[in-house]
Amino acid sequence: MAITLHYLGWSAFELTLEDGRRLLIDPLLSGCPNEGVPPSPVSIEEITGADVILVTHAAQDHVGETFEIMRRGKARLVCDVATRFLAVAAGLAPERILSMVPGVRFDLGRFFVKALSAHHLSFRQLTETSFISAPPLSYIVTSPGGIRIFFGGDTAISADHRLFGELYKPHVAILGVGGIDVMGQSLTELYPDEAARVAKWLGVKVAIPIHYRLDEGIVFAKELRRRAPKARAVVLKAGDTFTFPSGRPLAAKRV
């Protein structure tokens, strides 16, 4: 039994679990041209049948097309409190939204989603004088077959990651290694060498770099070989698919 991870670009993934249920994570498809983030090769019309959408925090490059996807289907939303506020304000039914804070675990019917702390900010300005903010999240998804996937969202390095590895023993880590363009520089929360150290602390078998615009994915793969030679970096391009654990990456670059 295997899980399929379809990389949609930037921080967005579509996960197909062993029983066929489909999860979307941080589904940005349109890109953020002003910040150097290109659009996904996957259109919103191609995203059908999602059961659950996970959003780590309220930044636009992570909320993405979540609300439109929900209007087109029956997916439930799992998110932080700030994103829940935005979803309700956008007219989505509150009963379709499960908001979380770090530490909470939801049973979604033979698979689990646990929220963990992320060292970042979930923030959205609403008007010139008002804003919404809440704790941002990382997630561990435990599949029906017991596969545990850590999705870091936007987080800085922390000793918490060593504890997460000891407690939850994830098999796969999906880690940001770069950032958006801000005045010619990358606004990076987790640099490639730091992300390699996080992957080592988590003790994962596979680490997938995301959330970068330049060569940070290749740099991460080199750092991972140096710091955690038992882990394998899988560098994906937007549109690539990877299966774990039984099966080979499809159109995926192994580094």
C-alpha cells in the first residue's frame, strides 16, 4: 500500500491515501507574480474530488484557491483560526471547517491530522485599521496504513523538531527551503542547511524540499546527504508525482 504525493507547485500538494481519499495542502495554484511565485501547471478545473483541504496559515501563498475549491466541491477545511475567520467571511459554511491550534489531533475517519507548532506568523490585513492573526501550524498526517507525513508549512528551525521526531517518528518530511521575493531578496524562514538538520532531527526516510524559487532544492539535497545520509532527498518539479513507500517516483528527480 502506498501514498501518492502530487506536487502542485510552491507549497501545494495533493495527497492520495491508500484508501483513495484525497487531501490538498496549501493549494496555491494561481501563483503570486509580485513575489516571484509562478502559477501551478495544474488548473483549478483539474482539482476535483478533494475530501479535505489542509491550510497551515493565512498567508495568500498558502491559502491560495482554497475557498474556490471548496465552493466547487464538498471538501472540508482543516486550518488555523485566522484562516477559519477568512473562510467564514468568504461565505463558507462553518460546519465544513475544523479549526486547530498546536497540539490538537482530529480523527477524520481512519486517518489522523495532528497540528504542531510552526515558528512563523498567521496574519492577514483586512482593512487599513484591522487584521486577523492566530498561531500558524505544521501538520502530521497519519494515513490508514500508518504512514506519517510531516508538512512543515512556513516555519523556522526549532529544537521542537527534534522532539517531534522523538514523539511522532514521521516517515516523510515536506519542508520549505526558500521564500518569496521581497525587494530582490528571498524571505526565507528555513534555509537549506537548516532544513537538512530538521530532516535529520525528524528521522525521516524521505525529505522533499518546497517553497523556493532558485536553486535551494539542490542545495538542500547536498546538505541532506552530508547531515543525514540515511535520508533521501526527492526534488520535485511542479506537476511531478512521488509514491511512498512502495513504488518508484513518477517523473521525479532523485538527488
